Amino acid sequence: MKKSAVLLCLIFFFGCSSIKHDSKISNMPVLLERAELPSIPKNVSDTEFYLSVRMMVDEKGDVAKAILIRGMGIPDWDSAAIRSIKKWKYEPARVDGMPVTLWMIQKIKVQVETPVYMTLSEIVCDSLDDARYIISRLSEGMDFGELAFQYSKGPSKNRNGYIGRKDINLYPANIARALRNLGIEKYTQPLPFGKKYVIFKRM
């Protein structure tokens, strides 16, 4: 297997390309974080290719079902890719502000790229105003972990915001850009994260 990791550039097809479409849908699913796809086999010379996947994103933002429409054509790799895609996390589609389950088709451009790992903590906020309040407390010298435990809306709250070692390329492009030049023990400004905002700290 090639050692290079796989970076994904996602091209989303909604609306007329959706398996199920409801004109009342006000917000389509937004990708928040993806799991790494398997490494490319040595006998594959292409450095980029496309996958097409039909998937169901449920009201929690989890990929409840994923069906490969077009894969690499190598059964073991294609199966491993689907297992990875089922771990992706989304902001779910919404109807009248309420999360709903939605079928959709995605075309995924796959490129070989070296991962960039950082050890991170996070504080997830419901609104930009809440995130700005957290930034003000941080600027006053408050401890990041204590603020995460007290205010974060993410599942890492009970770990004082600690999320561990992450390949930042697996985050959406705006977050990856913000993290790329982040110094150790520094934190970001609030970053859009689906319907929420997140502040990251590099540990």
C-alpha cells in the first residue's frame, strides 16, 4: 500500500441530483468532519480519481447508509472506503429549522496528499455571540479546558474539550486553513462549523 494518506475534495450534488428532495428543505447537509479513506494500492498509478456515493444522512448528522455508485473498482478498497464514509459527520438537513433525514448523491474527488497532524482541543458554541464571549474569557486568562467543560456544546465537553491527534486536512477547508499556521498553545478565532461555531486550541 502507498504510504501517502488520502485527502478528499468533495463535490456535492443536491436538488435535482438528490435521491429524495423536499422543497421545504431550508438547509442541506454540511460536512463537518470526515474519516480518512484507505491508502491507495501500489498497483494504482492514478494520483486522483472520483467516487460517487449515494448516502442517507440522518437527523443526527450521521451517515446511516452509504451505497457506492462508482468506486475504484478494487473490491477491498471500495468496501473499506464505504466503511470510512459511514463515519463522516454532518450538520443535518433541516425543514423549518428542524433536523431531518435526507438521501443525497455526492461525487468525491480523491487526491493523494500527506496528512498534517495536530493535537487539538475544542469549544463548540451554539452562536457567534457565545463564541465571542468565550474568546473574551480566554483573553482574560481563563483556562481553555475549564471553559470547554463549562460551556462547550460538543461531545468533547467532558474531556475539557480535548479531541486528540487529528489530521487537519480532514476538516472543511476553512478550518484546515485556520489550523495550518496555528502555534502550540494558541487558539483560533470562532470558526463556522455547520450551524455552530468552534474555537480550537493546539495542544
